[in-house]
Amino acid sequence: MDVAGITPTLRAKDYKSDVAPVWCPGCGHFAVLSAVTKALAHLKLAKERVAMISGIGCSSRLPAYVDAYGFHGIHGRALPIASGLKAARPDLTVIVAGGDGDGFSIGGNHFLHACRRNMDLTYIVMDNEVYGMTKGQASPTTQPDWAKSKLTPHGTGMRPFLPTAIALAAGASFIARGFAGDPNGLTKLLVEAIEHPGFAFLQVLSPCQTFRPEQKEWKHLVHPSDMAPTDDPVEAARFIQADDGMALGLLYVRRLPVWQPQNQATATTADLEREFAL
Amino acid sequence: MTERSTLAGGATLAITGSGGSGAVTAGLILLAAVGRAGYYGLLGRSAGPQIRGGESAAMLRFGTQPIECMGDCFDLLVGLDWENVARFADELPLDRNSLILTDAQAEPIPEILLRSGAQVRSLPWKALADAQTEGRVNMVALGMVGAMLGLPLDALEAGARATLGGKSARVLSHSLDCVRSGYAAADASSVPSSASAPAVARWNISGNEAAGLGAVRGGVRFVAAYPITPASEVLEWLAPRLELLGGSLLQAEDELASINMIIGSSFGGVPSLTATSGPGLSLMVEGLGLAVASETPVVVVNVQRGGPSTGIPTKSEQSDLNIALHGLHGDAPHLVLAALGIRDCVDTVEWAVGLAEHLQTVAIVLSDQMLGQSRAIIDPPGDRPFGAGQRPHLQRLIAQEADPDHRRYRPTPDGVSPMALPGLAGGMYTGEGLEHGPGGAPSSRAIDHAEQLEKRLRKLTGFDYGPGWAEIRGEGDHLLLTWGSSAGPVFEAAQRLRDAGIPTRAIALRLLAPLQREALLEAIGSAGSILVVEQNQTAQCFAYLHSQRALPTHARSFARPGPLPLRPAEIMRALTERHERQET
Ligand SMILES: Cc1ncc(C[n+]2csc(CCOP(=O)(O)OP(=O)(O)O)c2C)c(N)n1
């Protein structure tokens, strides 16, 4: 095995697989894929030492499009799959990708616990405030009055889930927001997220052209965060609560203990068996 | 034909008491002591749902042959006190040959126990305990009962030392004083003689510990799990020991996480396992389908308890067979195994790990509360389970070098494709739960679906599992067919029927899926009467065997739900009733 994990000659396109994406034309997820491959190239990561893990949804198709190891799992369970892999193989760079439904609805409990477990993972949530793959239902981040879904014809009537606020409350050590329409900014955030030791949460506003065409407006609404990244959770909470949800950049980063099993074998099974002898 | 234990030089006793009376501690010491005296033994326990301070009973049977079930009836009932014993009465069958031991100062023995006609003897436990510093009734009673059973004092003392090892030196020395005082005061006139010390060192192990040991022997080095009764002890045993072996255990946020975590770790190349019980298995079912589809080896030890829903968490049943066999959606071939006894938990789990790894699939191992939470004195298990030693050791087929043509799910003659592990350059692929082509890319084409379905089925059905699929004992025209932990009472029933001149064979299935149908039909042969025995309400195994066309039409079912343990006598009655009816 190549332990150094450094392959100097690869360019971003070398990290693309030859599987054709199923995404609709204009989908924000294309830009995320491109930022992922650029970040991997920038970090000079050997392809075989990277594992891309996902659940189910349009966004979760991403691992197949990256030429690295990958696992396309089941809806909502990307974080546990990634956590098990990282616990067993701390030598790998493990990146998790999915949607807002996958991560915050069916996978909500795993999100909370991945934040507090603080394993060295990068979690990219492509947030389009809609369920893309099942054709346009409300997601946890959908505004309460969005009435275009056949399942919620009067809107959800519920306050949307605030991913950054919840990540902070649950103990995440790196919280950032990027935008699919800002590929350079997104690539930079991804590089920082991957380099961050611990659980890095990156919310990516990734417009859905098909079910939320009004999200084309996002390019006019996003703006750089006017707060320098803080390591103070109180300051970060105040900022996140006042934020319009469109501020881009690194919002919070803090060095916290990273969960990692560190076990050297000091016994054999035969040693263990002795405890049963009469 | 007798309905009592026929074990020479052994006995069956129950020790009951309210929470804190030390009934279970006394039972654990007695088990350790009979082991040291050269006997085999089995210690079951029963508890109510209280976390602390409820009622509890320890049930011990010992003898000169390996003990595989609790028998029919207790020779001795040691009542440390009689509070709440009514809740247990139906688990404590007594008859006119039984003896109830009680403290002379205790409250009267409940009528429900006296109705059995058992003899009663009142003994001065409390008085003896009061004469000791920090005297404890359970220890005095233990000493006295040990003497009455003919156990040497030093075996009892060694048992106490081993069991109370975690206590302070003061507690231990006071306890030993009590044991000695009870021993000295015993009227030990009718003692059976003690067995002689065994040639091979025996083990004192619980079923849950045995399952944990089987896992690590099979190579498991990562476990993720969520606590649940009665599976938690598997995890408690594993957590510190996996670390010693260089592995780890991760407590997950729920069972959805734990099954998916072990899929992730196994994808990374580390043999992985989780342990759970009914409700947890229900939550894992979707993840199991993912492991089947993505051909990621994982093992689930399901320690069954009474169901459905949260059912009876502290008591045993064999009613998760249906979900283990049929719970997964789609056509999802996987392995289902069941341990046949405490010692067999080591072998069956070790075998399951090897099979899951070798066949890159899911193995569900069914244990149950009775196996998991009982302890036994056993002969140590052998080197490799079920003749697997003659074959290459069961392990995962790992792609060793970069192969430009590496296609993860490429069909091979035996259906098993080499698996590239992350880190191998040139082996990159995406593990996939969606149907996929041979390279792993998602596909909804009929041809890919047919090819992958066929591959995943063929690798399981075409494999030669060797002789481990069942344990077969005895000869005869009458056949008792069973699975899992019911094997213990079934083997004893068959033995006693043979002793009574009714030639009876017993077959206990260890590998339930894929069912070894040809081998089973051959083993059944032309048996005249066939009774399928299991501990559940709806005859789940019986129905399954019929659905697989693996049973002659004249086979009958004896299925009874838990939590009362199956007794050899009721199995014998069920078989012979039928037998007599056939003859008239
Ligand atoms: C257990 C389960 N429930 C429901 C589904 C159906 N399903 C597939 S994708 C999806 C939602 C995807 O939305 P999101 O995660 O926001 O990702 P997007 O498609 O918008 O990128 C759902 C509900 C499923 N696959 N599994």
C-alpha cells in the first residue's frame, strides 16, 4: 500500500470516473462534483486512499462520479457507513456526501451524533430545500409556505431546520456554508474541511432547477459572511441565528478531541480464552 | 420411562430469593464449585423486569455428562426467602420426590409450591448467619447445600473465591466463614460421591461470552452496536477484549447506525459484527439488504427474547426465525444459523464469521436469552468448527494487486468476486446497494439484475458447507427434528426415549438458510414418526421446512411459545402420544 498518500501528477479531471451523472441539466450538484475533484487534486490525495460515502438521493449519486473508493448506501445512513469505515481505516480520507432530506430528515439522528462524535470526516450536504430524487417534496429545510408539493399542498407549516445552528448545538467542530454557483469559494471550503481534523460540516446551497426553479435567484442572494470564522460557540450561535441563511464561508472552527480508536494488539484470542478455564 | 433426571451422580436445584438475597451469586458459586469437583454443569437464571431489587432465581443442574438442558423437574428448591416466588412458580416444577429447603425462621412456604407434594426441610440458616460477623444467609445455605450434594469443601471455597473475586478481602473472608459454617452444620448423611477431576481443563462460560469469543476467533475486529437485553453481555464482553486484540467497539446511536457502521468497516476490510435482539434486528433489516446487495460481509448475532414488540425482554423464545429468514425485502439470499447450545455458540459464531467473509454476505446467527444468559461448565471447543479445518480456512477473497480489468461485481464460476480494499491502487469501485452492472455502476437493466441476482444466490447455494449444517444423534424410526437452543431438551428426550426402548433419532439444524435440503431429506430418510420441536407459537421452522419441501407430509409440529423452557418430558409425551395414536 502507498502509505504516503501523495500522487503529485493528478489533475482535477483525473479524479472523475467515467460514469455519466443522472443529474438534470443545470443541477447545482455538478458544481459540487467539480469542486470535490479540484479539492482532491489540490490536496494531492492518492485516489485509492479516498473514500466517498453517501446515502440515497440525487446528491448521493456523487461517489460513483469520483474515481476513488466509494459506497452508495441507503437513505439517511451515509454517516454511520462513513463512521464505521473511518473507525476501521483511520488511514483513509473519508468524505460523505448527500442531500438535505437524506441528512436532516431520515438521517437526522446520525447527523446529531456524528457532530458530537467528532470523527475525522468531511460531510457535504447539498441543500436544495427539496427532495429531488422523489420528485419535489418538501424537505426539512423547505420554507413553511412552499406549497408546490403534492404531499403538503398547504406548505409544511413548520419552521425549517437550521443545519448550521443544529450542527453547532450538537458539537460539530467545523461549520461552513458554500454555494454551487461559487466554485472557487466552494473548492477552498472543501480543502479546509478535508484538512480539518474532526467532523467538518459543509452546507452547500445547490439549486434544483427542476423542482425549485426560483432558486436561480440564489446567485443574487448569497453573500460572503461578514463575520470572521470564530471558535467561540456563543458568538457563532448569535451570528448563525441572525444570519439570512445565505452567508457563505467558514462560520465556526474549533479544535476538539477527535474520536479515534487507537488500539495496538497486546493479546491473542488464546490469551482471552484463559479467563474461562476453571 | 421416567420423567425425572436420569443423570447419575448429579442433581437439579433452584435457588430463589428476592432482590439482594444473593440467589444468583450462590448459583454462580455452586456452578464454579461443581466444575471444580469434576462435574459438568448448567446454570440458568430467571429475573423479572426490575432493574434492581426484583426477584431472582438461579437454576443449576450438574452431572457427569455435558448438561444441555435443565431437565424436567427440580430435585431441590432452596428458598432463601419466599417473597414474590409465586411469579416464578411455573418455572420451578417440583414433584413428590423434590425437597424444599427453607430457613426455619422464614415466612411459610407458599401454597403454590406445597401443592407439588414436595418434602420440606427447615434449616437454621439465619441463626447460623447471625452467629457470624456480617453473616449472609445465602452463603450459609450454599455451604449446607454444597455438603448435602457431596461437593468437597475446597471446591466450594475455590468457587466462592473465583466468583467473589471483585469483592474486598473482608467480604470474601466473611463469606467463606459462612460457607464453612453451613457446610459443617449440614446433615450430610446421604451424599452422592463427587465425580473425579477431569483430564482436560474445562471452561466456565456463558452463551453470550461464547458468542463473543466465537466472533474474535473468527477474526472479528470491529463491532458497532446499541445496547439491548439480552444481547448486551456479548458487547460488554467484547468491548475491552477487542481493544486487547487491536480492534474496537463503537457504541452507536441506534441499530440503524450500528448495522451501517459495520457495513462501512467491513467495506474497509475489517471483519465486523453486531449483536442485538428482536426489536434491534427489525431496525437492521434495511441495512442487511444493503450488505447483501453490495456483497459486504457482516454478521449479526440476534439473542432472541419473547416477542413481538418489546415482548418479554428477560426471557427466552425462538420466535425471530421468520424475520431472520424472510425479513429482507427483494430477493436477498443470506445465511441464517442457530447455535445449538452454549458451547456451540463459540463454534457457530466463528463459523458464521468465516462463511460471511468467504461468501461476502450477511450471516444472522440466532441465539436466545436461555443460551445467552446461562453459564455452563463445558469441554473447551475444538480448533476449527465443523470440519472446516479440512478445507482452506474460510476468509475473504481480497484483490491483491492492481488489475486494470478489476470489476468488483464480475460474476465468477462460484459467484464470489475478489474484493478490492481501499488503499489498493487500480481497484477503485463504488460499493452499491442499487442494482448494478459488474463494474458497480447503477443499472436498471433486466440483464444486469438477472445476472447479479443469480450470482448472489449461486455463491450461497453452490457452496459446500460440510457436516456443520446439523447435529444428528442416535438411530431409530422416530425422529425429533429441531433447531437452535431447543436442541438441548430434544437431545435429552431422544436419549431417554432410546433408554426406554423407543428408538429415536434427533436432528438439530444449525444452518437454516440456505437450507441443506438434500442432506436433510436424506437424514430424515423413512422415519415413521417425525416431530418438529421449537419454542414459538406459530411453528415457524415447521412451516419453513414445509415451504422448502423438506418434510414428509406425516411430520407433526410441537411448537410452544416461551418463556417457560422446553422440558424433555413434554417433548417425549408429544412424540409418544402421536406414536400411540398411530398404532391404534
Ligand atoms: C427508507 C427510504 N425511504 C424513502 C426513500 C425514497 N427516497 C429516495 S431519495 C429521497 C429524498 C432525497 O432527497 P435529498 O436527500 O434532499 O436529496 P436530493 O435528491 O434533493 O439531492 C427519498 C425520500 C428511500 N430510498 N429509502
